[in-house]
Amino acid sequence: MIIEFRVQNHRSFRKGQTFNLAASNYDKSLTENLISPELPGIADTKIIKAAALYGPNAGGKTNVLLALRFLRWLVVESATGQKPEAKLPAEPFRLDRESLEAPTTFELTFVAENTLYELSVAVNKNRVVQERLVASPNGRAQLWYDRVWNEETKRYDWSPDKPADFQRDPGIVEKTRENALFLSTAAQWNNAQVIPIYQWFGKKLLFMNLGAESPLSHEHTAKMVNASGEARKFITSVLRSADLGLTDVEAREESPDADAQKFFGAMKEFIRQAGAPVELFPERFWQVTFQHEGKGGESFPISWSAESWGTRRFFSVLGPWLSVVKNDQVLCVDELETSLHPSLAAELLRLLFKLTNNKSRSQLLFTTHNPLLLDMTLLRRDQVWFADKNQEGESFLYPLTDYKPRADESLVRGYLSGRYGAVPFIPHGLVEGVEDNAKLMEVVHGG
């Protein structure tokens, strides 16, 4: 469960920007959309189950998720997924010379295994500049370690000198490379204190891109349909309720031959090294068949390849969506509405809120352009965030609550009219600045 994320000097974010998922104490609506952690130190804090990020194209909303994904890569892969001499794939803000030389920083406050943690990381392309981990197992903050690069000595300074709460193995310290996190290295050497953190990043923090150009495997949902009669029954009922014309679904596993298995293995390794979820490239073929009701009530099978793109997209989303609910995961989704009708996207959100109680750790962070989700019977005001850019190409984040919208205010109308910002500014249309429209038309039509 994420409580707060702060990013600075990453992609379009030059200055530090904060994405806070703590709920407002003044909003008493939609309590089913909230998590009650009931942990020492944050016993009275409520956390939102889902946050929507709105903004114009290239406004920076996707970069929030990419920043989280890069931090995940640093934790899970930096010690094992690259060569010792490799440069770190840091992406500082490119429209300012000082930023190009400055480190990229991330700060994440999160809960793993019912313990509150704060992880701070600063990196450039050459090395980890700083890495700091604070744990609060009993509500009392404990500095487990702070690792800072010393440019004069060309070594790291570590504090505290003699940690009382953390077992900092000198051997692991020596094994930690400049281009790797100590957290990542210590987990490989079975440090029991950091393993829950490492596993949270590796197994609980997930990413999904629903953009039309993005591959999305249906393997996860197909496995669920194939493995359990109850799961198949539940997924079928959701598909029926989605008004897709479906009455049933079947999934059958087909193993590839030896050559195909070798190819799949190589592709999964390539995807892993690129930092993408390996689930995007399945190890098996899954033959999915949908049943449709036709004339006279007769059932007709339609194969996966013959089914509509929207139905395939919705089916592929369902498995990961339900796993998030079941496994207390944090799912980050880019372009939630792509290939999904706005009503279906809204019902997926309602499904998440309905299937999770206030003790759950499941969360959804998603980007969208869909104004119809700005429905105060669906999302609270503190669940809506915006990303926008200034004239210098610098992105910034801010919540809807900054505008203090009235209870009866139409958020859809307000957003589309530009009241909250984060919409494209095109006052004269796309032909602004074209003085000779006739010449333009001649160019367009090849005259």
C-alpha cells in the first residue's frame, strides 16, 4: 500500500512533485473507497484505494507511473539485472542544463507486511548518489541506513555508525556496487529485514499499459478460468454483466514445441532486462473460446482471434484486476479507458471498491482522459489528481481538492471547461499560425 510518492528531476518533472494518497479528513463520502491501515504511527490516517490522474497529452501523468516503475526496477533488478560497469538508465529533466547534471530522486512511503517504510533514492547515470531507508515497525521511526556518495573520497559514507535496529553486514556493504541499491544487494544475500520490502516491490507493485499500441497478454485471466470452476463462474458472470453478448468462456492450455519454448525463454529474458513485466510474453499458448447466444437461444463458439478487440481487452484486464483484489497488490494502469467503454471502466472501479474492505491493502493508480469518471458517486474528490505542464516544459502535480469544488458542482463540466487546468490549450484549433489555408490544403491533398 502506497501512502505518498515524491519525484524530482525525472523526465518532465524538474522540481519535486508529491503524489499523496492520504484521504481528506473533511470528506465523509464513499467510505468504501478508503483503507484503514490501523498501524502504529498512522492509526488515524485513511488511505484512498484508487487515484485517477488526469491531464493533457504529454502533460506528465504517465511519467508518475514511469517514475514508480523505475524505482521498482532499482529495487528488484539493479543488483542482478545489469553488468557491473553498466550505466544506470536515469532520465533527468532535459530542458534545463543544470538538471541534466543533477541526480534524479525518489521518495516512497509505503506499507509492506504491516510495517511502515520510507525509502529515499537519488541516482544519476553513473551511480547511486544516496539511498536511505527508515522503518517504523512499532510506530517509532528507525533509521536503518543512510548511504551517501562522497565525491572527495570516492566512497560511500554510511550512517548510523553502529545501527541498533538494523543488521548491516559489512560483507554485503562491500559487495554493493555503485550502480546498485544496497537494498537490492542485501535481498540477494538473504538479509531477513529487507526481504519483505524487496518482495513487496517485486510481487505487490504491478504495472499495466492499456494503450492501444501496448501488448497485453490474456494468459493471466485464462489461467484463472482454467484452474478453478468458481473462478470461471465468477469471471463468466462479470463478462455477462458487461453486456458483451457472452454466455460462457473456456480456456485450454497448449504447450509449444521445444523450439518455441527456447524462443519464449529468450524473449522473456530480453523483456526482463528491459525492465518490462515478463508476463507480457507468455510461456504457453492459451486457447480461449467465448460462447455467444444466437438465434433461438442457441450457443455459438467464437475463438479468441475472431472476437472483438474490446472484448479481448476486457477479458485480459479481468485476471490482473481480480488478482490485485485477492493479493493486496498495487496496480498502476496507464490509459485505463483505452478499448473500454467509459461505463465498463467505471464498473471496473466499482468492482474494486466492492470486493475490497477497509482492511485491504489493494490499490489502483491510473491515468485517464475519461471525464465521465469524474462522478462523485464513483470517486471522492481526494481521489482525483491532475498533471500539467508550464511553458518551459516542466510538469507539476496537484489534487482536485486544491480547487475546493462545491458538493453540487459538475466536475465533468468544470474539467472540460478548463476550470481545473490540465486540458489542452488550443484556442484557434490545429490550424493556428497557418496564414495560407489554400496552400495548406494543396499540400495535404498532394496538389
